[in-house]
Amino acid sequence: MRANPLKVGLVFGLFLALWHAGWAALVATGIAQKLLDFVFWVHFLTPPYRVEPFALARAGILVGVTFGVGLVGGFVGALIWNAFHRARV
């Protein structure tokens, strides 16, 4: 089965972008620090990080960059998949 590199790239890009948009929403609502503290606490760790105040431009960059990384990663991943799954003649 062959994969369409553009479609796979878009799916990966959208997934990562939506995931990070969710994180940006948590930062904007003030929930992010509590969540981060909880995640470290359940792993028996002391949280070394502090969530900074929300900035719309930075959130846009975060979402855009992660979309690009997912797009390229998915595209390359589909090309590799297709290289190992050549159509049989």
C-alpha cells in the first residue's frame, strides 16, 4: 500500500499544529502551569519550568512552525514508506 506524501504531511502537520494550539489555549487560560506542575508531580519530579504569559504572536509562530515540521516529517515519512513498499509488477 502506497501513501500520498502530501496527504500524510498535511495530516501530521495538522495534528501537531492542533496539539500546540491546544497548549497555547492552556497558556492563554492560565491552566498550563497547573498542568505542567501536575505532570512533573506524578513523575516524582520537581518542576524546573515556569510558563510565561501568553503572547498571540508567539502562539502563532509555535503553531506555524509545528505545522511545518509535521508537514515535512509526514512527507518524508511517506516517501520512505513508499520506497519500502514499491508496487509489484
